[in-house]
Amino acid sequence: MSLLSVLRRWHFKDGKSQRQIARETGLSRNTVKKYLEQDCVEPNYPKRETVSKLDEYKDILSKWLDKDSKRRRKERRTAKRLHKELVELGFTGSYDRVCAFVRQWREEKKIAAHGLNKKVFVPLEFAPGEAFQFDWGENYAYVGHRKIKLQVAHFKLSHAKAFFLRAYLTQTHEMLFDAHQQAFRVFGGVAERGIYDNMKTAVDKVGKGKKRDVNRRFQAMAGHYLFEAEFCNPAAGWEKGQVEKNVRDARGSIWPDAPRCKTLDELNLWLEQKCQAQWQEIMHPSYDDRTVEQVWLEEKKHLMKVISPFDGFIEHTKKVSSTCLVNFERNRYSVPASFANRFVSVRTYPDRLEFIAEEHKVAAHKRQFNRDHGQHGVVVYDWHHYLLVAQRKPGALRNGAPFKEQPECFKHLQSILLKREGGDREMVDILSLVLHHDEKLVEKAVELSLNVGLTSKQHVINCLNRLMDKPEPKPLPVKTALKLREEPTTDTSVYEQLRGRKHAH
């Protein structure tokens, strides 16, 4: 019970005097008298006036802000710059105090101009299959043996509130395209609209109002899946508030339980299962008796079907070095020696790189990510790419870095042959067999040669030929029960009819 109510009860109901009330409560008689007046409904206190170091500079700062508001946005001074100029005038206050004043000044100007506070919103409602929202977030997790920062793609169906998370190492185009493919697979279809912010992988230039110069590859992806891309106004995250909230909620509901995973694929599988498990637990905010999963099963009927996945690669043109290597993201990858000192196209995917030349795929490697910028990148070799060079320069086989990636049986045979005169040429000829025959058969032929102790090119080729010889098929069994109903008879008299009368003797 409030103090004012107690005082009024004691005086008007119990008949206590003001002097007695003052003595029992420790309040002054003037305070008790003021509280017992008829027009005093609740106690009020005078507004406390605090002295700020910014008070004597408020007029100057307001004039600066008013002048900056008439300039173009990029020409306006930042709060840090305003604080620096105030310090030059003798201001000794903090930068945070200047920031607070700038925020309040801009808020008051916006309310005066539009009559609305920026925190006033209109509730939105979406039909089944109408829209999904997308946003990037950042989180940390243990992948391998270290804790790394991950770029997490967040999707959310606007009607069913079903959400999906997938982690990547970067926010590049190929990661964005792969995230859409995985999300549509889990959702079971595509909504009619996708709501995005103005991320650089989707928007090349932000125009006036809703005008956008959309990235060509992003536009191709949207056209492939047949949804319409819609972009929010700059710095207006509330226009896709559902996924913005999901990014924040996931920090407390999903990532604290993330296990230590050996690979990123293992982590993404856990994220997918975790999201689907939470669909079954979370009640839909608009339907008290149904979960998110139950509403999603109904919305799934209204989603557009995915006929085929989008080939979401990004293509770069790179020159091959004289050592048959292509430099990409501080790492180097080998290509066949016939393309040395020439240009090839590199198609980047989230997990691999494909090298295209003369409209054909000439090489493919697992994509490497170098997280430590203080170290040199890695070199990824494929020893098959250097066989043409080794045929002309067999001496390079001895210390050639690419040939350290050979199978163990080839390494063992090489260590034996290189001790002989001409062994390097003989070893190159054996390795070249993989250009015309199945590599597994060549490996098996080498192993057979090593087992019997006959380590020569002729014996390896002999073993390979025996492995490639197809065994003769077994004769088909003939059933003895098959017998002719009428046995054939021999009648030579029929040949006399062919002779005719002219030849009769």
C-alpha cells in the first residue's frame, strides 16, 4: 500500500492528527499537510536538474546538426567528428554524451517532420506460401580442433515461422546460392517472394526508393527458382523483423548446444536436425493449439516445387603459371600441363573448384580455406597433371613435389627403380599407363610385381594385360532331354533330279 494511502486512512478514517502522523512516520508536518490536501492524488517530486558539461555547447551542436541535415548524407559529419570539433572549442565531456545528444536531436526532428516515432510499426500478416525472409548472422563454433567464426545463413517462412540455419566460412555468392538450395530442400518448396536487405551479393547499387540494380547472378538464381526478390529500405531491418529476431534468438536457443564437429558438413547436419526438432517444440504465435511444424505441413502444399537445383557457381578467369598452378584466394591448385601459361576459367562452389578450358572441365579440386592471414596458402597437387612434363623430363620425378601424392605402391616401386640406370624413364612409362587404363588396375599390377620381386616395366605391363584379359565364358549346358521327333534320313536320289536328262549316263 502506498504511503499516501496510509496517511489518508490514518487521518480521515482513524482520526489521527497531523502532528501524531508526523511523529509516527518521521515526516515533517508540512509534508503531511501537503499529502492530506484534497487535490493531492499521488505524491509528485520536482524534476531533478543535472548539470552536464555539454549544456553550454548544446546551441552550437544543434546549429551544426541543422546545417549538416541540409547536406548530402555522405557529406554529413559523424558524431566522432562533432566530438573532436567540440573538444577543440574546449569541451571536456565524453564522446558517448555527444552521441546521445545527436540521437535525441535526430529523433525529435523526425517526429516533428512526420508526426510519428520511428518505433511505431504496423503488424504484418502473410498468407501460406507468400514469402520467406533471409539474413546473415555471425556465430562461433568448434570445427576441427579450433573455434572459428562462421557466417550463418538464416531463412524463415513468413507464415509458418519455420526457420533454417546453415553455416559457411564466407558470405560470397556461391555460399548464398548453396544456402538457398539447402533451405528450399528442407522447406519442401519455394515461396513466391523473398525478402532481403541490401547485401552486396544481391544488390550492386541502391537507387531511390525501391529501385535496385540487382546482381546478375542473384537475378539468375531468383529466376531459376521463380520467386520475386524484394529488398528492404536501407537501415530498416524491421521490414524483415521475423528473421532478424530469429538471428538473435538462435544465439541463445541453438548455438550454446552446438557440439564440437570434425567438419563443417557435420555441423550443418546437426543444425538442420536441431531446427526441425525445434519446429516440433515451438508453438505457433498465431495458433495456440498448433506447433510450427504442423503449420509448416499445411503451408508446404502452397509452396512452389523445385524442379532442379541452381548451378550456383561464380566464374573467374585466371592465368596458369609455368608450374601448372592457378592462384585463387592465396591458395594454388594444379591443372594439366598442356594448359600451362594459358588462361582458364575457375568455377567456384562452396566445397570445390572446377577448372574449365576449351568448354571442358580439365581439373577439379576440393576448395581450401585459409583462415590465418599470417601464413602462406596451401598448394594442392594432382600428380596426373604433370605426367606430360615427366615424359619429357624424367629426371624431375626424383624430387618433383606433385609426385609425393602418388599411391604408396607407386612410391615403393619408384624407390627401387630410381636406383637403376634409366629407372626414372622406366618409372615414368609405368605411371603413364594410368592415362590409358584404369588406375586401380595399374595399382594392382604394380602390387603383383612387387609381391613376386620382379620390378620392371615389362612385368608390370604383363600383369596388367593378365588383369584385363576377360575369362572365357563357360559353355551353356544342353539339356539331354531334347530329342528330335523325326530322325533325319539320307536320300541321295534327290541329286539325280538336278542332273537332268542331258547329263544322264
